[in-house]
Amino acid sequence: KMAELLGLRDECGEGASGAPAVAGFCLADNRLNLDVYPDGCRQFLQLFEERRGEVVQVEFFRLSSNDLLLGTTLGILPHLTRLKSLVLKGGHTRDEFGTCQRGSLTSLPPDVGNLRCLTHLDLSFNSLSTLPSCILHLPSLRVLVVSHNSLVALPEDFGHLSKLTFFSAMKNQLKDLPQSIGELAVLQDLDLSENALEFLPEEVGNLCNCTELDLSGNRLSGIPDSLANMKSLRRLHLHSNLLVTVPASLASLPNLSRLDLQNNCLRAVPPEIQTSPFVRLRGNPLGETEPSPPADESSARRLRRLFLASGEDSFTVTSEGCKVVLACGIHLYFPPGAASDPLRIYFRTLAPDPQWVKLRHHDVLLSRVLELQPHGVKFQQEVQIWMPYASHQTLHQREVVVRTFSGQSWSDLRTKVEQKRKSKKYVAHCGVLHFSWFLVVSRLVQNECKVTTEGTLLFSSVDPNIKVTFPPGVTEETRSVKLQVLPVSAEEIVEIMANAGCRASPLLCLSQDSMVDFLRPVRIQLPLPPGVTGLNLDRSRLHLLYGDLEGQTWDDITSQVVLEFTHLYAVFEVTHFSWYWLWYTTKTYIGGIAKKVYERLRMYQVNFIALQRKKDPEQVLLQCVPKHKVDPVLKKLQDRYRGPEPSDMVEMFEGEQFFAAFERGISIDMERPDCVDGRLSFIFYSHLKNMKEIYVTSPVDRKGQAVKGQVSFYRGAVPESIPEDASRRRKGPDSWLATLPIKLPRLKPRWGENPGPLNGFSFPPLNLGNAETGYLTQANLLSIARRVGADWQTIGLNLGLTYQQIERIGYHNREDLDKQILDMLFTWAQQNSEDPDCVSKLITAMKESGRQDIADEVETIIELGRQKYRESIRRVGLEQESSTEDSAIAMM
């Protein structure tokens, strides 16, 4: 084997001769895998130089095209004459917003066309604007993937790839197709979604062996009648186009099981298509006619409406405009004329990352981040956006705004808050001319004005007793000034300071858009701290503090300004702006005290919760909840979960990162993307869900005994070598926040091992899926059923079972949850055993039901099945001739 020839044992171990193996790559059998290593090209070049004779025998080669040494490596490819599978993918690095970075690949060496054994080529997530001509000379090529590039056209002689069975060019910029595409006689799967196709050549109908054709997300206004000649076609995806009609002959396709026509401009559909059970038509103006509406009806009522399902990520806007409702509840309104030409809009929602979503002090995040692309696209009229935001207790004296990112900084948009009539939920409404990233925040109320050379007066709408007077001549050029106020109650100061003698005024923040100080002093009026008047004032105890914009330093400037007092107010003059705060106290180190209080005013009192599912205690729910939400959250979860009382109270900042880890032999899946050094990473946002649901495991040798452990929540890094008796102490930022006990039950026999509880319930043998994509067996379904729990009805509905079936299953197996779950799963499995997509439908249903953990388990089972299938193909020596293996390679 190749690994033995090279003297390698594993990625990080020692070779046969005792010399350390080259790190960063995996060379085993005849497969060299480099796609996940950022330094893969350097490693490969070193390996090629040292062991060229062995490397040229490689048949499977994967490499990241984000590598800086890619150009040098490409020159070696023609030497790998035995190559069967070549993957040069980008997308292995991400920018600061989490977007996949495309690779640098723009062409291939001409000699690549001499790779006569190459059957599988994947160049996705790159920068190709034209298809390299050498590809057309690959005589054995069967699988070609060029998705996520910048292709504007395919070569006229594309039909020379006569052995091609799978071709994907999704998410490019293709505007038309060559007529020669009809010469691909053995093509089975063609994916041209998310392009700019406006018409199709008649020759497409010659693809007589094609079983799946995906043309969704283009600009097609019609399709040729020749598609009715594609007798092998099973699935035809035409959603999110500009179709105004479809040929009735599509209904005569003998094998068609899915025709997706959603989100088009269809006003009439042939009856034989409209009545077909496999046709999807949602999002079309069916039955609407073109006569002009009454004169008093606004044009908005005539606009096309698009309702996008979960999983869809784009739609097309024309000059006619449209209304769009995303699955997450966000509404968009494109008025007529907003886009002069048809424009494809892409969208997604992202979890906020505090590294780039920079919240200002006292901001509260109320929504996920909405990204709308293309970034920077300019509309002729404002596009309206309605974003729902998290329900929350009344935020006293605050305002809600939509914040957007310009590419350099975040800025607030003019926002109107509206309440939906039926749901009573609130949405934030704004208008924009450009697309970017958007989120909803609650901020301190902001009053602003323009200061001219004549001067002006600015009041606070939160506390009208706070005012700022700008005298004439204060500035030469007009500048914008903003005022924000944070009310501070006497009770808060007493609680934080544990001293009834300390008092403080409202906290005043002044800012401006100029870097130049004012030419004349600006007069500020602040209320005196509660309980203090001009009559009982002890001036030795009154301090005026000046803070920097980040609130990190607070200086006592009482002696540097002239303070005047009335019965209720203190008045002083300044020439530059920042934070100002009046304190009344006997304390001497007033700056440090103010910093401590200022930080505490920004923190939230929270509790940590660890709950276990009643029906499956190995499924653990972790959550961080603000103090006032703990009781309603626990009440909502009590039917499905149980566990210890919430932790002691802890204080956290908005946007602070924290971790959770299990101890005493209990572990979690290390492959989770949010798992860092065995700990789960969280970001705390006070009005968003700070929760994760995971499965925990314990040692298999526990001999059927229950396992007692604990989950600990940490702020920052985990301390090293800390004694167990110190686990409840908090020392510094890298300490335990809280620890909660959990208990895993005794090991119980899996379904099938002990038929006792399931007497009278039999399961027919099943193999869902196929050998190439992986099977789900009867045993797999039994394992999945063990984890479903009380969610079985929701899962069953998402799998496509009817309400009547669900009710019947519940009635026949009443008082036996296990049998209800099994009956539901096997009923669905028997109904879908002939559907090749049934496994993917099961995964989707689990995700839609909030059971990502089960979806992950199914995907793991399927991947293991794929690996075993590929190993068996190699073992029996069929890899050279078998077209089946090529399909399997395409799934890699």
C-alpha cells in the first residue's frame, strides 16, 4: 500500500524507519488527502520532491485552492497520470463575517487534458470565469463540479464530454447554454440552479437519460416543449424563475415525481399539471388577472407576493417590484421601479459574533443578523424591511433601531416600531437603498440637533430637566450633536455600593461629528442626585466626573469647572464632549467607584440551567437566562425536562463569551463546531436564546450503574490544575461561574435486545436509501427511535404523515410512548421505502423539528455506509470500470 511504500503510519506518528512523518497530510492506500490543511501545497511539493516515484501513482487527490502555493502545485498535476479523482476546492477559509472565501484558481494547465484516467473533477468555490479548455479533452470524465464560480458561458463544444453523467454549475453567472449540451447522451444529473439563464435551447430535450434537472433561481420566462422528450426525468426544479407559462406536455412525463414551480409569475397552469399531486405551485399569482385595479387602490396591492420556505436562500426581483416573506418572519417590499433589471437577491440569517457585531455600551441585541446580497447594490427607490425582534420586558426609556454595516462601521437607520395585529409581536421597520448586514438593537434614547453659528438649545426627551445650551458663535461650521441619558435609580446605587450614603445623578453622554472643540463654552444643566437640594448641599461631597467614551477612566473635574447650583440643578460649562456624572458621596477614591458602578450598570443578573429530558436523560439542555426570565422558562420546559434548581446568580455583559464543560467521566461530541477544547462555547445576549441541546455520554464500562457528574460554566479559559474543592470559588476572569449536578441513568437495553416491553409489536425488514448514498436499516431506525421522545408527533408531521395517521397511532398505542414512536417511524418508512430521497427527507424533518442531534446521527450513519461501499468497490477491483463508483465519488 502507498502508506507502506512511503514509510508512513499515520498523520502525526512515526514512519516505519522511526523518522517522523510529514505532518499536515494523509497518504493511505492510493489516496492523498490534503483538502483541510492550510499548508497543504507546501507539504505536497515536499513530498513530491522526496518520493516522486510513489506520489505519481496517486489516484485520489484533494487540495484546497485557498493555498498560496497553488500555482506551483498545478504544474505537477499532469505528472499524476493515474489520477481518477481531482478536487481543487476553495471555501476552506472564511472572512471576518463567516463567508467562505473562494479559491484563487482561474485556469488549469493545458496538459491536464492528458489525464486519461480522470473520471471525477471538482473545481467548486473558485474564481473561474471560463471553463478551462483542457477539461474538454478528458476522455473518461464522468463527474464535473464547477459550482460557486463566475462562469458566464460554457464552451460551444461542451458536448464533447460524451461520458459525463453528473454536471453541477450552480451559483455561477451563466446567461445561456450551448446547443451541444444536448449531446451529453448519458448525463443523469444536471444542476444549473442560481444562474442568470433567460432561455434554454431546444436541444436540452435530447438528454434522454437525465433523471434530475435543477434550473431553479434563474431568469427563465419560458421553457421549451422539448423537455417533454426527457422520458427518464424524475425531478424537475423550476422554482424562483420568471415563468409565465409551462407546457402541458410536462404532465405526460412517465417517471416525473416532483415538479417545483413555486415563486414564479404563473397566472394560469394547464389543468393536467395543476391537478398533479407532485406539482408545487405556491408563490404564483394564479387566478389573478391583469385588469387595472380601482383608482384608489395602491400599487402595492397588485405586487407579486413570494413566500419562501425554509431552505430557500434567494429570489428574483424585477422592475415590477414584489413583496417577499422569508421563512424566519422577515418581510421585504420592493416598490415598482426599485430595480431597473431583473436582480437575484440572496439572503441568510447569521448568529451574531461579538468580534464583528460591535455593540455600544448599554446596547441590547434583539435579533439575529440578516445578510442581504449583492452587497452595495443600489436601488432606484427605497426597499422596505420589517425585522421581528425578540420579545422582552418593557425597556424603560430606550428605543429600538435597525443597525447596518457599511463595510467599515455600523450605523443606525431611521426606524419605526410596529406591532402586528394578530400576533401582537413587534417588528422594526426601515427603508434602505443599499444591501448589507442588518440587526435590531435597543439603545439609549438619542436626541440630536444641528448646531449652527447662531447657537441652539438641546433637551433630553428622557429627562427634560437635562438641557445643553449652545451660545452664538460656538462654532464656525454647522455640526451635529447627540445627547443620551442613562437614568440611575438610588436603589441601584445602594445595591451596588452597599452604602446608603452614595447618590448619583442620571448619566449624561454627549457626542458630536466634529473633532474640533467648541469655540465658546457650552452650558450644561444636570439634576442634582436624589435627595440632594441646593438648600442641604454639602459641596465637599459633590463631585463632577468626566468619563472617556468607553467608560474605562473617570476623572474628578470638580475643581476644573465653575459649578453653579439652583434648588434642583447643577450647571457647568465645557468645550468638549464625553460622559458626565454628578456624584454625592463621602468616598475619596471616587473615580474607581464610578468605574465599578458603571460596569455593573451594564451587566445582567443571570442564572445557568442544566435540564435533562425525562424520556432520555442523556439529552441535556443548557441555557443561560436573565434572572427575570428563569421562572417562565422553567415552567415552559417542565413537561419535557427535569433537573436541578438553577444556579446561583451570576453577572454577565451583553455579548460576553462563556463556556460549559462536563466533568467526572462525562463527555460530549468533540466534532461539534462550537466545541473548544472539550467545552461548549456560548455567547450571552440578554434577549436571545442562549441555549444548546446536546447528548452526553459516559464510560461504557460503568457496568449498568448510574453515573453522577456535573456541568460547569466558565468565564474565559479553563484554569489548569485546580483542586476539586476550589470548584465553587470565583477568582479572577478565568474562573468557574457555576456548577450544576447531572446524573446519567443506569444503562438500559436497547430496543431489539430485550423484546419484553415490545411484545406484540413487530418490525418488517427495511433498507432505506441505496448502496451508493448509504442505507438506513431496521436497526438504525430502532436506534433513532430511542432518542425521539415526546417530539414524535411534530417529527411525524414534518415527515409528511397526516394528522389522522398521527392521531390513530397515538390512540392505538396510548399510554406507551415507545410504541407510539416506533409505530410512527415504521409507518413512514414503509410508505417511503421506494423513495431514493427518503433519507434526506428524514434528516430535513429532524432539523425542522428542532432535533439537530438526531439529524447529525443519521448523517453519520449514512457517511459510514458510503465509506463501507467505497471500500467494497475497491476491494473487489471494480473502481476502474464501475460507473456506480463515479456516482459515489460525486458524493465525496
